[in-house]
Amino acid sequence: MLTVGLTGGIGSGKSAVSAELARLGATVIDADAIAREVVEPGTEGLAEVVAEFGEGVLTPEGRLDRARLGEIVFADGERLARLNAIVHPRVAERSAELMEHARAEVVVYDVPLLVENDLGSLYDVVVVVDTPDEVRVERVAADRGMPREQVWARIRAQADRESRLAAADLVVDNAGTREELVARVGELWEELRVRGGL
């Protein structure tokens, strides 16, 4: 089994790459999805988040208001670190369970903060989806309706482009069209199969 750490900053297109890899036959373990799972209503994770940040981070239905929490933590490094200390150990534990039960020959772990948390050594190959910051801002503003200043705040809270590229074994350029990205992911898949001896 070849383990792949896939990363890229907000708006880089990492989710599109992981979806295409899944279509090609990889098992994809999505850290963002797990991060949402560990703070679902009724979980210890959500209780800890509320204890740390207050009831104001909940929706009227009692779910985590991710947008509100994001406004708080992406403006304050210390508060972001406190949130990470609650969520990351739970994500790591759940991810390890999923990896243990994976059956595919290529297992892709989609993790936004791979570089920030120095996790590269956990994987056989680190793949970085690379997109210029300005393109990322425009994509997120258009696709998610997020104000540009909030997108920039999230970009500044993540590893910079140079640090991410320095951690990469393989890079997927996503500055172009969706069709170009699909072609690049096809090339990536073939390279991963070669590296995995598949």
C-alpha cells in the first residue's frame, strides 16, 4: 500500500484533486470531513470547543457555526492554536482507524495542515496542489461567497507557498482550467502507481 499525503492551501483545488484520485481508484481519507465529524452535536469535541470559545460558536440548532468560529480563530493565532489542540488529536486518532481498515493499493490522506503540523514523514509521498494566492482568493470568494479579507486571513494563517512546495515530493499545478487539472491528476495517478510498484 502506498500512502500519500495530499495538501494545498484554501482554494488551491485540493478537494478536486482528491475527488479525481478517488475516481481513479484511490481510497481518500479527508481530514476536513473528519474534523467536522469530531465536533458533531453530542461529541466531546464539540463540548470542549464550546467550553473554550463560548455558546456564541453554536448555531440555533446546536451545531458548530464554522464560519463564526473561523472569524474568531483566523484573526488570533493563540485562539487558533487552542482550537487545534482540541480538534487535531481527535482527527489523528480517527484517521489512524480509517487507514488501518483501508483496502486500496493507494491511500490518499487529504490534509490541509500537513506542512503546518510537519506531518510529511507519515506518508510515502507528499503531493502539493499549487495555485497562486491571488487565484485562490478569487476562487474562494466566487465559490463560497467568503469576503476576500477573510480568505486572505486564512491564507496568512496557513503555511506559505514556498514552505508547501519545499515539503512536496510531487506538485500538481492548478493555475489553469478544470480540464487541465484532470489531465494533471491522471499523470499524478500514473506516477503514484509507479512509485507504489503497482
